[in-house]
Amino acid sequence: MADGPASGIRCQVGGRLHPLAFLDCRELNYGQHSVLPLHPFRLSVPETALAGLLDGPFNSFIQTCREDDLRYEESDLPQLMQAGYPDITAMLAGHRPLLAEMLDDFMIGDLMGAIGRASGYCRPRARYWGDVEAADGRAYFTVNQVEKIHFADGQVLFEGQGYYGVYLIWLTHGKRTEIGT
């Protein structure tokens, strides 16, 4: 993709380029053992693209942290509080180790979803609860765990392990209820 929000983003799986629209992140049991064979991956995201991909979820997360810290008079991320709850651009400028920790611990799924959307992927919309035809059954590479995040030459580099395919858990409640009714 030459232009747009996904411009300059690259993913390699086992040393081969992988299409961004077919990249996802394991949500349930992220980082846990996988029965599927794991493959090394390297995702490279330009620092200039990171804010555009994550501004909304990042700012929402920061606001939630700020409110929780005030409410409970303690912080789960004291470094974030000490830094003054900076936005993602300020984090890139002066708090990279904290940003890397937050991306891995709290925002990796948001990043993968944003990259997928920026590269043209649109999840199927369920018509009703339990709509199995809307299950996301595309064949893709699923990040099982990010093992290293570092910054080099204007890029944020994510390295880790993942697998081809998806664990798909589709629960139904025994009834067909239209969404929105």
C-alpha cells in the first residue's frame, strides 16, 4: 500500500512478507501455549503512523487510567502518572520504554485491529446474536505473543511468535435475536 494510514507498515512471518489485512492478535489466552505451530514474526510500524492508528484507544486508555488513579488514590502504572498522562506523540518523544510496555500489555489488539482496518479489512457484521455466517473465518496470521518491542530508524518494531489460523469460539444462546431489537 503506497498511501494511506497503512503506508510504510510491513509484516514478515518467517522472513516472508505477510499481507496486513490478514493479521490479527490472539485475544483469549494471549501469550499462552498454542497447540498450533508457532512462527516468528516482525511487524514494522512507522512512528509517524502510530498516533493515527491508536489515538482513539490510546487516549481512552489514558483517561481511564487517570480517572482510576484519582478514584482509588493509587496507580497501576505509576510511571504513567509521574509522566503526567501524556498522549501517544509525547510518549514517542520522551517515554519510549513506558510506551513499549503499554503497547504490549494493553494495546496490541487495538494496534492489530487498526492495521487491519487501515489496510482495507472490514469485519463481517453480525445480523443477530450467534450469527455463525458473520464469524471472522478469514485465514490469517495470529500474533500469539509479542516478545520484544523496540524503536529504530523511525520505526516501532514488534517481534514475537504467532500461528497461521485462528481459534474460533462462537457461542450461541440457543435463540436467534436480531441485533438492535
